[in-house]
Amino acid sequence: MKAIVSALVLTAALAGASASLPAAAEETAPVSVEKIGVYSCGRQPKQVLFSPDDAYILLPLLEDTGFDVFSVAEKKVIRRISPPGADKLGFAEGLFIAQKGVFLISQMTTGCLHEYSWPGFEYKRTIKTGGNWSKFIAYSAERDLLAVSNWVSNDISLLDYTSGTLLRLIPTGKAPRGMLFLEGGKSLVSLSFDSGLIEKFAVDSGKRTACITVPNACMRHICCTDDQKTAFVSDMYNRQVYRIDLAAFRITGQCRVYRNPNTIALLNNRYLFVSTRGPNNPEDYTKRSPSNGKIHIIDTKDMSIIETFEGGNQPTGLDISKDGTTLCFSNFQDAAIELYRIRIYR
């Protein structure tokens, strides 16, 4: 992995953006968390996703044979589901489409999406993405389209959901990852991990219409407010979380966080939860970190950190329950997830 960029270079790269360093937590923070417990799961949980009814947490496993189903009520994994070709491992990201009653999971090693019914998690079909090393999945309800980012082939697969047909491959910056449909599915925002780009594309033509470039950046995950006016992006290399004005398509704020920020999730359109993996192992970044990672809560109003607490070894996946009461994140190298109760003070 790259070394941390100097503060001077980053400041120059983000000229015009309002920088904000982490602030000490207030005496009474508006949001706090209380630990519920740590629970075992399969090897290398890459992502965590609450089901639409908050009854389950789904855990795609990068180095195991499928995905685990964790019961929130029982506080344990109750089922391991192994899609076709599960022996090839590589399960990276999942997506619930509640209105369709389905759950999709990507498998990097095969370039496939596997679809299951929800509830019930019965196997339905496998969809070939047409890309290489497929990771993140996004869905446009308005256009009934799936977008899948392909890490190695440097493109995005645009798929008709109903038929599973590949409509086109959209070329992107190197190693695309997080994505977001905008404007009723007419536009798609894509993050490039190896090119430091936040790109916007017209879905119908596949042409790039806007771009933000940050030197040396490794853009990873994106989420946005309900009105789709503001997005937030994690940058692993520069240890930053950026606030993006989507209409102007520019960075309007930033917050420096702990090492290797990964997944982000927004609570009540204001409070941003960030998993940071921690320092890389000097031998190989894929091995256990020399120290544990951290979870931050950022008040996006001024991009200040209002709370920080320790996770396990390499906190990676992170999600907030639909009712806003529970936080879950995965400790990648511990083969475990953690649950926290969220409290909001007015």
C-alpha cells in the first residue's frame, strides 16, 4: 500500500475545500454508542448488511465458501449459504433489493452475481457480469438497472435486472469500486481506487460528464443524503472522508481520520460512521495489522469527529440498521462482527 501523503500535498490538491481536522468529542456528544457484543463468523467478512426488516445481518466472506446469515435476535450465525462455485471463494459485496424481494452477492473470482430470494434465501439464478473481478453492486429502481464495478477490467457492467443481460461496459479509472445512481438512474457516480477519481457518467451513453481528481487518492466507498444533494467518500490513502456537492460536483469539506478508512454509513442524513482498518502489516497488507482499527462518528455539518472507539483487527464492513438503532461492523482478520447500540441525544 502507498505511504500517507503529506499534509502539504493534500492541502494543495484540495484548494478551495474547507479542511477540518478531528475535533475532540464534546462533553455530551449528540450521538453515542454502547457495545452489545462480538460474534464469530466465517473467514474474512468483507461487508455487513442489515436485511430490510433488520432481522438478519448478511456477511459476504472473501476467504470462505459463501455468505453467513446472522440472526440479530439470536446473536449468532444461523446459516452458511454457498452459491454455485463457492469453492472458488471471493465473495465481496451484497445488495438487498427489497421491492424485488431479492438479495444479490458478488463473487470476484468468477465475475458473477448470485441472486437469492428474500426472505427465505433460496437460490434463484447466477448472472455473469462480463467484467473481471466484480465487486460493488448498485441498483436503480427507476430504470431497473444493476451496475457492478469490475476491479481488474477497469469498467462497470450495466445490466438489465429482469433479464440479466449485459447492456454495456462503461470504462472507468483504474480499479473502480463504490458507486451511486443519481437523477432517477440517468447518472452514475463511480470511485476509482487506483486513479484517485470520483467520476460521473451518463447511463444511456456511458460518457463521462464530470470528474473530481485528488492526487494519490484511493477512493473506496460512497453514500449520500436522501435528497441526493450531498455525498460522502472515503479515501484510504490520504486518510480522508470528503463531502461532495453533487450538483456542483466538487469537494466542499473533508475530515482526516485514522489509517485506511474503509466503509461509511450515514445516520439521519447527518452523522457519518466510518470504519478505519488501521496500519498495514509491514510484511503484507493482507496479513493481520500490528494494531487494531477504529470507528469514527463524524458530524457532517462541520466535518468534525465527535466520537472514536476501537474495533478489532481490520474493521472493514459497516452498516446501520434501517431503524437507526444498531451499528454493525466486521473485523476482517478476526473472523468476527461487532454490534453496538446507537443513542441519539437532542
